Amino acid sequence: MRTKMLGLAVVAVSAVLTGWPAAAEVQERTIRWGHLNNTDHPVSLGVQKFAEVLGAKSGGKLKIREFPASQLGNELQQQSAVRGGTQEIFSASTTSLAGVVKDLGLFDFPFIVATFDQATALADGPFGKAMMDLLPEKDLIPLGYWGLGFRNVTNSRGPVAKVEDLAGLKLRVIPNPVYLETFKAFKANPVPMAFGELYTALENKTVDGQENPYSVILSNKFYEVQKYVSATNHTFTQNIIIVSKKFWDKLSPEEQKMFRDTYAETVQYQREQTKRAADQALGELKAKGMQFNEIAPAEYARMQDAVKPVIDKFSAEYDPNKVKLFNAELARIRSTVK
């Protein structure tokens, strides 16, 4: 008996010294991960890769069950479920999370970044980290950012080649104050609406158009009910992978480390899928009959000028220290990242 106990003690000490987990540290768990996109979208591809890597790390014990295409509710409903602990993970846009942490709305300022790499640098730098640090007190544990892409306007009435072409267009936008004010500055009529309602609204002409990344436009078949797509590139949307704090607190330190390590190992894959999807999606939208147009630099500059009052207005409403950090990061990124 003493020999057996000694052997168990040696095993326990070895586990501590070598860093491999005792079996009790990783339990059988099924984790519900919801998002708004279809299974051919880069967000879904990211979830699938995350599930694969996490499953391998945990010996198959930590299982991700994906719920795509708003199966668990719209964006605000899923946010609420994650905060309440009835859903474990959600791929949430910074746009909608601004309703939980107001300063996240800074990400939604129009025309702040010009390239995918600049958007990534903003999310991964000090400003992005400062934003994530605000989420745990709201019962959300952030793993990090995924790229969703630049947003572009589609509509059924005509090409958007200058500011005046947006005037009077009834456009669905995310229910977010910055988006509403941005399109009001363009003299459009922005309509806040849940994403799940959008296709029918476009089909019935309840709204003239909408704005989303090319991959979302393609995945959701908006080309069936929209004729024109214009490269406005007005904002770049980030997703934050948020985990319910109530669920997170039940995990062992080893399980928590597996989640964080899995994010670190899969984030580049997801971002590459987003980049690739944007290029491929635009080609497919053209092939399916959508009329595409670029915007001349002079007209693009006019759009930027039109929304400067929006940026000034909202900058005054956010935490001054966060605004200072945000502007400093933008200056750094614009001078160092192409």
C-alpha cells in the first residue's frame, strides 16, 4: 500500500514539474459558439479551425458546437445570453459591443484605416488591448480579434460614385449611433435593423440598400435583391471572440490556457480567410450580375470631409484618455503600416 501511494505521489510531482495536466484539469465540455454568418463565411471557417485545434489540445474533451446564421438569436440577443451564462461563446462585432462598452465605438469611426494591415495593427496594438481590458467587468472574457473586413454599400437604385449618390437612399445599418450619424452626414436615410431581417427587407424594398463586407454580401445572396455594389470602404469591422465569464470561471487554469493558446494559433488562419474571401467574393458578385464601381480619389476625399463632424462629435463623448490613445495609435499606424 505504501509503495502504491509513493508511486502516485511521484506521478503527481512529475505532472507539476513537466507541466502536463492531470486528467481532472480537463473535463468533457460541449461549448456553444454562436455567430451571425453562414458556414461558408470566414467567421465560420475560423470557428471550425478553432474547434479542430481546441479538440486536439484537449484530447477531444473540449468540443465546440457551432451555431451559425443567427440560430441562437440576433446579435444583441446572443450578447445578452453570453453575459448571462446561457451561451458560452459569441463572435461579436465591435459595432454591437459598443452598447456594452461605449468606447468600442471608436473602432467604427469612418475612414480611420485604409488597409487590412492597418486595421489589424489597430486591433492588436495598445488601443485594442485597452478595449478588451474593459470587457471582464461586463461579464465577458475576450480572447482576441478576428477581422470581418471593410464594409461597402449596395443598393437597388444606382451606383454610389459620389456623396450626392447616397442622398435619400434608405440604407439598413447596424443599430449603432456612429453608423446612424455617419450615413445621416451623407444625407442618406439610415434604418437600424437586425441582420436576420435584412434579406426580406431588401427583397420587399423596405430598404433600398445596406452596407457590409463583400463576403457577407455574397454569403447571404444579397446579389439576388441588389444590383449595385460600390467600394465605399467606409469602415473596417472587427469581431471580438467573447466568452461568458460565468462559463470561463468554471474552467480550470489548464482549460483556460488551452482556449487562449488556440486563439493565438488560429487567428492568422481566420484573418487570411477574411482577406481571401474579400477578393474572391467581389469577383463572384460581379459574375452574378452586380454592377461594381470604384470611387475616384477626389470623391472619396469629399466623403471623408462629410463625416469629420461625426468624428468630432463622438470623440467628445468618449473617455478622453481612450480617445487620446486611439488617435496616437492611428498616427503611429498610418506612418508605419501600409
